[in-house]
Amino acid sequence: SVLAKRDITFQLILVCSNYAEYILKRNEFIKFISGKEEIYVIDERHETVRWPVKVESLNIQQKGGAPICDIAGTFVCAQGLSESVGSTLDGFKFSNRKWSLGQNIPSSETAEYVFDTSKFKVYNASDIAINPERYPFIIRYKGASEGLRINNKTTGQVWSYKGITTRTDELEINQVYSLLNGAGIYGDTEKSTIGLAPGWNEIEIMGSTGPLEIS
């Protein structure tokens, strides 16, 4: 199935001390929400998730000649889904105010996201699969390796690097981009992507030749 876009309506009032300030603040607001890039909005009733949106409609009504206006409009979330405010490295703790009920926080097992072994499980709390071509997803590997392979046995996806890394190198897979110490290495990979299925994912690291850290 395909998720439908989601419309989010908003209303606010802009109050300024004088007309010059009003023009400046009004124009700044319009410029901010009307850019080409998505912005994030948060509903204060569920402050642990954010919505990537663009403005679809905007109506500004000044109150007579006063430096005050009512602003109303509609944001559209093209992907139809919100994102967590927290990242996996923040830890699933309600006390940090980045997670809340209804976000698939595991209760029976502790989800970890930093590993020093070649076999481990990674938990994806999302309701959907993480496709690195569409959603933010970063893997970092530190350590020596030759012909490194990262295998998600749950999804069947394998990412591999034909080169060699030393114990001080840092290899990063940032969505579809592969970097070694900040320099692109896409041409030395198998040009594949790796993501996560919802829930637990079994991961295996092959080609490591010494102590490692992966997150």
C-alpha cells in the first residue's frame, strides 16, 4: 500500500511593536516557511515526533492598520509519516523526553546501537522499513578490515567494500553515500544499499581483521 500525504493546518498571530518591525517579521516568516527545503513542525500534544512539511497554502490578514496579523495555512507532509525527535544513539528512555508511548519502544529486550562484535541484532522501532534512499540512516564502522561486508540477514541486503581499512579509519555509510575518513569510496563498493526491516534485524560483519566498533 502507498501512504497518502498528510495535511496539517495551523493558525497563529503575529504581534509587533511598530509597523517597520511588522513588515520585517512578516517577510521573515514567509521566507522561512516557503523555501524549497522541508521544515519540521511539532504538535505540542505529541512532542516526541516531528513532521517534515512544506507549506501548501498561506493566508495573512492584517488587523486594520495595526502591526498585527492573523496567519493561517496548511502544511503538507508528502511522506505521510512523522519521524522521532530522538535518534537511536539517544537511548530509549522516556526520561529524556525524546520518546513516548506509541513509538514501539521494546520492553522485553534492551535495544543497543553500538557494538564491538561481528554478530548482533539491531532494533528498528519504525512502523515501516528504513529505506536509505529515502530516510536518514547512518552506519559507522571503526577498525581494520579487508573486503568488509555488512550483511542484514533479515532483509537479505549486503553492503561491501573492496578496499582495506586500518584500526584508526572510520568508514561511514550515510544513506546511499559511502565514505572513508570523509572521502567518497562509492566506486570501491558493490554499489548496493542496506536498510532495516521493522523490528529486530540480524546483522553480521565479515572481513574485519581486528577490534571493531560499529554503530
